[in-house]
Amino acid sequence: MPARRIHRPEGSHPEVDQLVGARRLLGKVALVTGASRGIGLAIARALAAEGCELVLTARHSSTRKRTGRERRRQESRVPTTACDVRDPAQVRALAAAIGKNFGRIDILVNNAGIAHLATPLRELPLAVWSDVLATNLTGTFLVTQAVLPLMQRGATIVNNLSIAATRVFPGSSAYNASKHGGLGLTNTLREELRPQGIRVIALLPGATDTDIWKTLWPRAPRRKMMSADTVAAALVNALALPPNSTVEELTILPTGGAL
């Protein structure tokens, strides 16, 4: 599972290009999980624009192949590596490959996550509950634990939790629980790593126009949502802060308010 060096993706992404492009993160090694689409892909593009060396992961090979075809049409070239964040063996193999090829990780973005159809708790299948918690919460734990030995003072961990980490949405009990648990994990990790000079950021985007709404709320009013590029640009600005400062919790919301 080789880690691959890439250059800045081609194509026009004006929201990112307007706020980044000064290459403030030149030479940093960044790992982004769940990077095949949505916010993960937007973050990968923004980091590439800032000069990062990227390692990107996605769970399903079919998703990666489809995304590759879409990117070729868009003249965007961002390779991804298969890794199911629920699988400890795959996560360990990924960390070993990064260590062999790069020797370190400067930025970890735990972005891999899934949602579920709006379902009252009394009707929610255990299999759905288990899969959401395994991906959104345990996956973050596994990846972080595996790559921490590759992180040094000045590195940053970003956990993409969504605004659901601080609010609840009826019918989304597993998703809400995974994100609330993720915030607790993030806050604990920050205090543990503070003496080592490793920053930990909780990323809490509100309604963002991504594919996850096909599961959460297929008829959601996407015109009122933010773009994934907006979230990515805000995160890059936080990552570019001097090492002696940090954004601990980054909340980004549509100016139009609730959907």
C-alpha cells in the first residue's frame, strides 16, 4: 500500500484559490481519510494548493475508481489509497506505508464518516448503529492511535465531526452519538497531546452540500447550504496559524441559519 506523492490538483476551485495559494503548508505531509468526495476531497484540494504532500484514503475501490473517472473529466489528479478505517489491520498497514515513504505525518484529517436514514431509535437496527459507530468513532480512534508515533511537535490532528457533535437531530441517534463521542475523544486527545506540542482541532461544519444528504435528508434544501470548498478554506486558515497558537473548535455555519 504505497503512499504516493502528488502535485496540486488542476481545475478551478475559486473559493479555495482565493483564500489559499500562498503555499503556507509547503512540504507538510498530510493524511486525509474519506477523501474521495465531499468535504474530504475539498480539504485534499486545499492542502495540495498549499503545497502539502498528500496521502488520501477511501473505503471502497468502486468509489475510488468512480471518483478517478470524475476527476479525469475535471482535469483533477488526486490519487487515493484503499483503507477501511474500521479495520485495524488495514489501518496499521497504512501507517506503516506512510512511515516507510515519508517518515512522518504533519497533518492528520480524520474525515471518514457515514450517516444513516432518519429512523427513530426504537426502530434502528443494531447493524446500522454498529456500522456508524465503528466508522465515525472507532475509525477515528484507530487511525489516530496508529499514526501518532509518526507525529512530532508542531503537527496537527483535525477531526471532522459536524455540528451534530454539539446538537441533536431526531432520527439520527447513531450519527449524533458518534459525533458527540468524537467530540469527547477530540477534547481528551487535545489535553493529552498539549505537552507534546501537537494541536488538535474539532471541525464542526454545519449544513454542507455533499452526498451525505442523500442518506440524511434526500430533499434537503441544498441551495441554503455551504460548499465543501468553504469548509476546506476555513480549515486551511486554521492550520496555517503559527505553531504557538491554535483553533481548538472550528464551527462553520451557513449565514442563512437552520435549514
